[in-house]
Amino acid sequence: MSNTKRISTVLAAAACTLLLVGTATAGRGGSAARIQNAINTRSSDAIIAELERAERLICDACIAPVMELLDDDRYEVREAAAWWFARRPVMKRQLAERSVADLAGDDSRLARNAADVLGTFRHPDAIEALAAASSRTDLSGEARAHAVRALGRIGHADANGALAAAMSDADAAVRYEALAAWLDIRRQDGAAPVVALIDDADVRVRAKAAAVAGELREASARVALEAQLASDPDPSVRRNAAWALGRIGDRASRDALEAARSDASSLVRTTARAAISQLR
């Protein structure tokens, strides 16, 4: 479906809504002209500020330009546009349906943007569609990463299976987003799937895995963290490993942390000293 047709479909639903609520331009502030002017500047900050100003604005002329922003190249702009539509229940429902359909399609860009919409809407009903998209190797790594990020934004434990699977994705960006999303799940219980990524080939993934294991005090990560503290070439990974060992608090880590007090990095040395004081 062309983008014009996709927008027209949602606009048709919006027109019915506006017939019911009227077309007054009174809200907390803003106007169609101000929104369009902000869009014309190409400034993310200006666009976001005007959408926030127009949070409660009832304005049929605003819908088409804000709809276009859902396909903007910038994540923060897409997020702001989805946030604006989330305040309009009928349109939110229509956009959620469209986004689920885009996730099931073969256009990675549309799937990425759809994931961002559903993540901003934060409804658990979208978990199944996002989980399916996160494992589709025919979609780009970027699209899969955004599907995983959306699961974290929804924050429901039903996403844990998909997030654990995404930690084995071939794309490091997807693995990183899975780690970040794991921490965003409400009342998350443990981080066992994270342990395997503590010695990942990607430095950002290793550092994030150590941080997540520490944040959730995953005891099964201790040996892997001690190994990274002793030998990882990147000081940010060693620092996170030391911090995580302190959070876990197992006195069996004392020798590893004492050795880290002589680390080449002052940040690692300082973190190791603080971690030793946390051991039980």
C-alpha cells in the first residue's frame, strides 16, 4: 500500500471522529500553522515542542502533517508524533491496526516505524506482533532492533521469551536493544539469559550485559563477570563488571576485585574498591 493510501485510510477514520467532537482549534495551545512551521524548520526540537503544545488541540488540519511525521527518518520525531496520536483514542486504535499490518509486511522501513508507534502506545496487545517481527531475518537488523525496543517500552513480562531469543540475534544492535529492554520489563525477575552476552564479541553488548546482570543481581553471572574484570580489553566493560560484582555481593569475588585495584584504569580501580565494600 502506498504511503498516501495508508494515510488516507487513517484520515477517513479521523474525519468521523471530528464530526462527533467538532473542529474547534482550542486546546492547551498550538495550531496547524505552528505545527507546519515547525515541520518546515526540520528541527526535531521545534517539532517536538509544537506537538507537546498541541497535546489537546482538536484540529483536522493537523492530522495529515503529523501523520507524515510517523515516517520521518528521526526516531525522536516519530516517537513524538505517535505520542500526539496516542492522545486521540479513535486514531490511536486505527494506527495500531495499521502498524500491526506494517510489521507483518516485507518493508523494513515501515516495520521499523510501525514498531516505534506500537512502542509509544505501550499496549500489551502489540507484544505478539512485535515478538514475531523481532525474529524475522527477512527484515533489516534495524527493524528487528526497533521491534525489540518497543517490547521494552511496553514493559510487560510476556515479552521475556522474545527478548531472550533476540539476545542470540546475529546483529549486535539487536542484542544490545534486547539487553536494554530486558531491564525495562516491570518486576523483572533475574537476568539468566543475559549471562551469555557478558563475553559477547561486541564491546557495547558486553558492557551492557555486565550492567544488566549487576542491576538485577544475577548470581549466576559471577564467574563470567570475574573473567571480564580480569581480562577484557575495554575499561568500560571491566568497570561494569566490577560494579556488577559489588551489586551481587558474593564474597567469593573478593580476590577478583582485589586484583582489579591495580587495574590500568583509575575508573576500574575506584569501582573495584567500592565493590569490595559491598561484599557480604
